[in-house]
Amino acid sequence: MTAIPHSRALYTVEQVRALDRWAIGTLRIEGLELMRRAAAAAFASLRRHWPQAASIAVYCGAGNNGGDGFLLGALALGAGFHVELRALVGARAGDAARAREIFVEAGGTVHPLDAPGWPAVDVRVDALYGTGLHRAPPPPVAALIERINADGAPVLALDVPSGLDADSGNCPGAAIRADVTVGFIAGKRGLHTGRAPGQVGVLELYTLGLQEADLRRQAQPDAHLLMPAALPRRARNAHKGDNGHVLAVGGEHGMAGAIRLCGEAAQRAGAGLVSVATRAEHLTALNAARPELMAHAVDGPQALEPLLARASVLALGPGLGQGAWGHALWLTALDAGKPLVLDADGLNLLAREPRRFGQPAVLTPHPGEAARLLGSTVAAIEADRFAAARELARRYDAVVVLKGAGSLIADPDGRLDVCPWGNPGMASGGMGDLLTGIVAALLAQGRSAWQAATLGVGLHARAGDLAAREGEIGMLASDLLAPLRELINGVAA
């Protein structure tokens, strides 16, 4: 059975359960047969990732995820493995009960989850909850999860690491940190954002013999993963006027770096012209470091207005501040009605003075800014990033990039894409300023707000991954500029 490593379609837990019911009811595939296929796929994955393994511990819950674990245990016994299987005490019915019987018939012994001793094994298999848990695990199971995480042996999770909410990517309590997660039937949206990237490890998807095209006919995906993309080659007679004019507005006292990074990213992402409206004190440094930027001293709205007239797209917010200077420029820029990207203090000012956008607009909040924009809390945003991104897009009538691990891109109609790239090295100052400049440059080159946001987020994250080849710790935002240029031209993978 072959894994699908790059399936773009992502579904909610309820959609996947409906697909499971459809396979059983319409295709007449018995539930136990689907379990057998899941166990076979997971066991094959285990042997591929850990070919020297000869002993495993399997931890089974009371539901169908536990049934998958029992059947995997039976396969491992048949292959000559030593299998220590521990299971939650509780009533089992139907296919899960039959799976337990099959394991026992294969010569296995079922121990209670809290049995004394701790088996030393080559691999631990998590079959506790799967998609069935949306709350914190109870204390005894939480303690077991923490012990598995601290043990050091590699962990294979079946379908979903237990404790991870497969709808939201949130972990309400303890959650398994898997080295490999083997997903079944269809991609679950919550395995790609929020806490999930730190829990899932390598993610494989097995449709269990179901055709992806048939699955799509039964349920429209709730979201999609981004795919790698670049810009097409330019015409040989292209000139700078064909590629737009970005005006980056920001750089309050002491924040020249933010607006420089934004402007330089816009240049590297292909804008024909980039102007910077900033404090006078920053001009010398900007001209010396990046003479291609057209830096202008702007002390208020009157100085900004002629620059707005010449620009085709605005990048508003990096280093802007929320004082009188930044607020005045923010109001003047928004009133110009130009397509724009709004970030940082541009978003904080929007939270104070909400408005809907009639022009193409992309908002790029991190969870803290998103909480302010929705009058909520960071915890609530992270508890359901999908709902938060969609509500932001609806409320402000704009395309929204909710940043973080597994950034989400949403539009006002509910369409949503998830970014599968990026790394912890990007959790450093200036990364958001780069993204603002990249998306603004793509808008200036004629992309729609949706196209600019999805392509820009993907390029930004992939550039971060290329830069991280030299190590994640100590990576600077400016380290992304060289790989960004390669990616946008399609000359880097």
C-alpha cells in the first residue's frame, strides 16, 4: 500500500468519519477490513523507518484507533517481533473488540495500561485515541503520554498523535510527540498547523485503497496544502514599469531595520520600483546599505501624499509605531484606496479603528495581533486557528495570513490554504517584515490578493527552509533574501 506524501486535500474530523461511513455503507468495505488495511500500512511504515526493530510496545485505546493497534500487534507477532501490548480498560464493541480477539488468537497478551514495569523496546506505537479526543487526556493517560515522550524510543502514531486535536492543531493537555505519524483515508487539517508540527513528525497518508478522486466527490476538502510555485519567466522586452511600484511606509524612530527589510524583500520578490516613506534620520543608512531603495523623509501626511500618488501597492506597518506620526500616515495611506499589505502596527491600529477593505488587501497577523483584531485572546485563537483566520477574513473583507507554525491563508468566502513549510529558526525578528514586502511585490506584479498571499507565504517559508540548511539557531531574516531570489525564479527546489 503506497503512501501519498503530497496530497493537498485536507478535511475536518467529521468529514473523514463520513468518508469512513461511506466506504463501509456504499462500497461495502467492512470496518474490520479497513482496520486491517490501516494496520498493514502502519506496520509497513514501522519496518521501513526502523528496519532493525525487533520489539515494540503498543498502547491501545478503547475505540477503533485501539483496534488498529491490536491488528498491528498481531502482524508484528506474525513477523517474529516481541510485542508488549497495553490497553485502556473499558468496554469494546464491534470491530475494535474483534481486533482484540485477533491479537490474542495470534498469541498476544493484553496488559492493562497501568501494568507495573516499563518495557525496553525498539519502537513505541501510539494507538490510544486517534481522532476521537478533543479534550485533555485524563490524568493517568496523560502521565503515560509524558513517560512515552521522555523515554527516548522512537514513536509511531496511528492516524493522529494522541492528545492532538485533529481539527484544530491544538493540544488541550499532554500529547504524544511522534517521530512518524501514519494517517488514514484522508488528510486531517489539524495535523498541519498550531502545535501539530511539533507532535506529528514525518507524516504519511494512506487512503486504504480508496481513490482520492472518489473521496473528493463525496466531500469537498475544508482546506488545502500549498504546493511549491514560482513566477513565470518575464518577457524579453520587459521594463520596470511592468512590475509595479511598491511604497513601504514605516520606520518610526529606532525602527529603520523593519522598513529596510520590507523594502528589500519587495525588491528581491520582483517589484519594478520600491519607495520607502520613513523618518528623515534613516535616509543615510538606507541609501548606504541599499541604494536601489528610493528612500524619502516623511514627517506627515502632506509629505506622504505625492508618494502615494505614484505607488501601485502599499506595504504598511513595519516599524510604523502607534504614535501620532504612525497613526497619521496610516490614515492617509488607507484613505488612498490602493491595494495594500497590512502588518505589525498597521494591524494594531486597525484593531483600534476597525474598517472593511474595498480594495485588494492582505492582512498578516501573528496570533497576538489576531487576538486584538477579533477582541479575543491568544489562547482562543490558537484553540481554533481555522475559525480565527476565516473570521478575520470575513470581518475585514480581506485575505488574511494567520502566521505561525503552519500559517493559514483565508479569504472572505471561506477558502483556506495551509503552508506546510517553515522552521523554528524563523521565529526571530524581521521575518514578518520580509513577508510584507514579498506579498506587496507580488500584488504589484499583477497577482490577486489571494494569489499574492498564497505564493508569498510559500516562497517566504521555503526560503526559510533553504536558509536553515546552515542551522536554524542564529538564522537572520536577511538570510532568506538570497534563497528567495532563487525560488521566485524557479532555480531552487
